[in-house]
Amino acid sequence: MEEAPPSAEGGKTKSKVTLRSLSKELRRVTYLAAPMLVGSVSRYLLPVVSLMMAGHLDKLSLSGVAIGNAFTTVTGFSLVFGMSCAMETLCGQAFGAEQYQKLGIYIYCSIISVTLVCFPIPLLWMFEEKLLILLGQDPSVSKIAGKYSILLIPALLAYAILQSLVRYLQTQGLTLAMLLSSFAILCFHIPVCWALVYKLELGITGAALSVGLSHWLNVTWLVIYIKYSSACERTRATFSLEVFRSIREFFQFGIPAAVMACFESWAIEIMILLSGFLRNSKFETSVLSICITTTSLHYVISYGIASAASTRVSNELGAGNPEAAKVAVTASMILAAIEAISTSIILFCCRSVLGYVYSNDKEVVKYVAHITPLVSLSVIIDSLRATLSGIARGSGWQRLGAYVNLVAFYLVGIPLAVVLCFVLHFRGVGLWIGILAGSTTQLLLFLLKISFTSWKKQATKARERIFAQTRADGNRGLT
């Protein structure tokens, strides 16, 4: 097979940033983002549904499962989610360069690599109860949280494989299968979780097992689709030694991507922990948790646009179309801004009733209304920075993203939050301003990077990496 030259001039077409090309790209990004949005929200709601089912058992179960969910997300699910983001660079650019067999190699590589990372994580979860007690958590709540986390171990492995499959399909634009699968699994999860928790009286055990069962069913469905669908025929590959040779390349992108994701999720959890040191800690933590839950749900929605941005940018860079990649960046940011401003306005207008979604306590509702203008601003910032993070993953900037998140959240956001909350006594509002400052810093740093980026160099670099590896693989085959 004749190789395309590893340069930015090797692409199929050249695109100029015109109104027509921008309009066309907006339609492409929207077409990709819509099903990704539904799929990501459906997967996000699985543990939320289990939490809601467990919460109706009693307050102890609600607290234990909530802490268990938070602990497993921070120490496990965020890590494997981040590592699988390496696929967005590797598969996205390889698909754009028409190196279709590489996608098959990378999906094997990703599943092996992320599964290996999963093995030590359950050891930490087994000691969660003792760790939480050591940190001052109530022993009865810690026991529930520890038990729930251990029961989530099968879900972690399924989630790791699922994220690899999702990235494989996402980078090819095969989003309809993901949408149907994720939505169908959510519809399955709700009655099954209810039956396990209440009808079979398994309680929190049923809530945890239902998450794992749903993830494994999703994995099974997507594996069958990939194996037999004609849409995946070009990118299916047989398992070979090339899989093991690609593991090093995967980790070069996967480790920084995991650090990038973990730095962000850890910062949010640190804010919640800090709220526990306030005078009226239960009240402050409740309000902060309501705001974070609201913005987290929106962030999942924004992730659909971010994934579409990652796919379009990586495909065009791999194809050697730097101008088209630039158009994709612009279109993605426009779409993110439209979605963010619309959501922010709705949230602001509903600020007086937002608290009632979570609580009947009038004091909580009043405080939520007071802080909602900041939350509305956070929605705009979060949507834009999520899209920029997607662009960074598609461009292969995971290492830069890790440094950006370190600076934004740990050198700016958290220190400012501590000063505003505990020194200037702004309480929960001070903590939220700290979160907002960190997010804004991340947004500005990514914008600065993009404004000075030569997309032609990025496209050349992407193709050089892809074809250098292809030549190396070919030389091994000859010897």
C-alpha cells in the first residue's frame, strides 16, 4: 500500500475560513454533538439513578452511597476516563489520515492498557472505610460507602472497556449506535435498579450491582456492533504484536490525559471538603453540592460538543487539512457559546425556584438563589473550557492540558477560594468564586495556546507521527 506523504499538504481538500465553510462546519459539529450529548448524559445518569433509588431507603444509605460515588469517581472512574481520552488523538488523527487499520490496533491497545490501570484501584477501595474514618467521617456512613465502592468494582472494569469502545466509534463519527445503546441501557437500568433495590430487597447492593450490569450490557452491545457492522469493516483489525508495540505510544498520551482529567475532578472535591470546615458546615456543603450537581450535569451536556470538536479537529489534522481544522475550532466554539448562553439565561431566570429541585428548606432555596448568578456565569465558562479541552485532546495537547489544569486549579482557584472563604469570610460564595477563577484561568490559558497555534505545523506533526509509526511497522514486517 502506497503511503501518503507526511505533510500538511497531503490532505484531500483545502478549506478557507469563510462564512460558507463555517456554516457547513457548524452543521457537521452539531450532527456529531447531538447524539454524543444524549449518550454522555445517559451514561452519566446510571450512578445518579442508583443514588436516587438508594436515597429513598433512608438518610444513612443516601449519605453512604453519595460518598461512595464521589470516592470511586475521584480515585477510579475519572482516571480510566482520562486515560481513554488518548484514543481521541490516536484514533481521530489516524482516521483522518485514512490509516484505518490503526484504529483496530489502538482499540485493543486501549482496552489492555486501561484494564491494567484498573487492577490496583480496587485495593484502595477495599480500605475506603478505614480511610474515611481516619479523615473524620461518621463510621456508619463510612461502612456504607466502603461496601458500595467494593460492589462497584465490576462496574469499573466495564466502564474502562466502554470508554475505549466509545472513543473508537466517536472518532469515526459513528455516533448513532452509541446514542441508541446508551439510551436503551438507561431505560433498562431504571426498572432493573428499582427491582433489585426494592423488590429483591438488596438495598445498596442492588443499587451498585445494577450499575455494573448496565455497563457490561452496554459493552456487549457495542462489541457486537463493532464486530458485525459494515460501518466498522475498514477499521477492524486482527489482534497482533502491533497492539503491544503501540502501548508505549498510548501511554504517552493516556497518562497526561488522565492527569488532566483527575486534576480537574479532584479540585471540585477539594472545594466540597473545604466547605466542611465552615461554621454551619452541613448547610454550606448542601448548597455547594446543589450548585456543583447542577453545573456537573451541564458539563456532561457540554462534553457532547467537546467530543464533536475533538473528533473534527483530530480528523482534519490527520488528513493534513490545517485550515479545515481551524474552521472546526471556530465552529465548535460558536456552538458552545450559543448553548452556554442559552442555558445560563434559563438558569438565571429560574434562580428563585432552582433550590426546590433539591430541597424544601427555605433557607437552602434562598442561598441557592443568591449564588445562582455565579453559577450561571460558571455555566458559560465551563461550556467554553470543555470545548477547548476537547480541541486540546484532538490536537494531542494532553501534556499541556495537565499543566494548564495544575496552574488553573491548584495555583489560582483553590488558594483564592481559601482566602475568600476563610480569611475574608465569604463562606460558600468565596469557595465558588475560587472554582470560577480556576475555570476562567483554564479557559484563558487554552485560548492563549490556540491563538498562537500554527495549524499547518500541527497537521504536519500529526501526519509525521502517524506515518513514521506506519513505516516502522512496515519495516518490522519485512524483517
